[in-house]
Amino acid sequence: MAAHKDLWDAIVIGAGIQGCFTAYHLAKHRKRVLLLEQFFLPHSRGSSHGQSRIIRRAYPEDFYTQMMDECYQIWAQLEQEAGTQLHRQTGLLLLGRKENPELKTIQATLSRQGVEHQCLSSEELKQRFPNIQLASGEVGLLDKSGGVLYADKALRALQDAIRQLGGIVHDGEKVVEIKPGPLVSVKTTSKSYQAKNLVITAGPWTNQLLRPLGIELPLQTLRINVCYWREKVPGSYGVSQAFPCFLGLGLSLAPHHIYGLPSREYPGLMKNTPDEHFILDRHPKYDNIVIGAGFSGHGFKLSPVVGKILCELSMKSTTHYDLTPFQMSRFPGLGKAHL
């Protein structure tokens, strides 16, 4: 048995936004938590780096829109604790053809969930956003709560908060071995640790850690192209001119949506599951190992609640959300041959 001073309540592997919020919530519950990161912080090799991310309530699925209510509250709480601005409200403009089924579904979800929004015809779009060149039949849906999160600042604020709450952050320590058991042993390039619980939020490196534990998740790593167009008239596409974030639905042959931010806001690696929903679950054999993965390019804004859920799974406490959409069991035969 490890000596008490050497035993952690929880170790979190991966100090991206999901791991940071998990460690933050654990530290808030006065748990002895160690956050491990293989690279030296800050770094740009994962999904959480960069200046900006879009925040929105506009989703086809009710459960994401519901989760966003609490996310906005926690983002505001962190902003207050850090004493720095982490969010700017710009609105989010969704663009698509009037008959686009996803656009219709999002509008219905916003209505059901009581989220303030506005449907804009082609003519109304031209009047309100004359800088946008519209295709024939294109309409808009404005999520007024949408905006920009300052990603790098948010990560720094979280890491500072974790330390202030008594948590420990070790960067430049790559995990090389995990030994499951009533106490989980974690060996890094520097030393070995023991913990009552382990949370894995390792992004594109998740399966490298899970394969020796008998499972492999259906994760696909994607690199997203980021493009920049210089404004012909400086500031004309800026927040000061009420230009919103935007999201194009079905407007190109690309397999994913096209999104953009106002000028002077800058959006890495994405991990997709086949259905583009997260994995938030316990290991099927070791219930003190919790996995958060597959955030499919829309996890940053939801990370306050994702971290809370992973914290609750780790503590084996009741979560207030239905986790059925996020369970590993939705992928049949996942690693069963190895368990």
C-alpha cells in the first residue's frame, strides 16, 4: 500500500482543456489531484491551443444545448475567479439553404430549449450583414448567445486555478505505463505514482494508453485547415462592426462544416468518433479508470461540463446528465476480445 503522502485521489492524464477542467473540478471537491502533461506547457500539439474558439447554444441535439446552460455559468465563474476576460459575445450566424434539414433541426432545438434566436431571410441577411455574399436560397439563423472563447487565456486561467486549489500540474512528463488495480499505478518518464482513480483525457494519444488496457476507441485524428483573409477595409469584419461568428451548413463539398470568426480572432488537431459524439465513460473492466475522448472539434465550449462529468464519474457520484449518448457501449464489440 502506498504511503498516504504518495497516494493521489486522482491522476488526470492530458492537460488540454478537458483534462484541466476535470482536475479543476476534482480540486474544487478537495481531492488530491495530479495533472500530467507529456509536453512542456504551453504547447501547440493538441486540440486546445490557439487564440479563439466559438461558443454557442445552437446544436441539433437537445442534450448539448442543455449542457451549454451550465457551461456558460462555469465559464463566467472561471472568468470571475481569474479576473480576466475569457469570453466575448458576438452572436453566431448559421448559414444554409432554407430546406437544409440540419438548419431546421437546430432552429427547432433552440425553440424547444427557450434559447433566444432569430431567423433571417435572404433579404434580411443582406440588410444586416452586407459584407456577406450569399448563394441563391441561402438564409440565416442567429444564435444571439454565441461568441468567442479565448482558448489560451482559458487554459492558463484553469492551470493557475488548479494550483491555487491545491492541485499539482506536472508538464514534460510522458506516461509510459499504466497498471490497473484497486490502486492504479502510473509510470512516467520521470517517476511512478499511485492513485485511487485515473482519468484519461489524452486527445490523439488516448488509444496509445488504452491498448495495453485492452480496448481501442474508434477515434480518427483530423487536421483542420485554418485560412485567413486580409480585410480590404480594416475593421469592417470586426466585433466593433457587430460582425458575428459564422457557421456554414452544407455550403461546400467538405465533409465538415465551415466556420469563421470576426477579424482579429484566430481559431489543430481534432479527434472524431464515428457519430461525432463524445466518449465519457468508465473502462469496461476497471471502474476506477475513466475515459474522456472524441471531442470532434466541438468539445472546447462544453469542457466545463465535460470536466464536471469526468470528475463525477471518477468520484462515483451521481451526475445530473443522461450519459447514454456518450457511453462506449454504443460501439459494438469494442475491444471485447482483449478484456
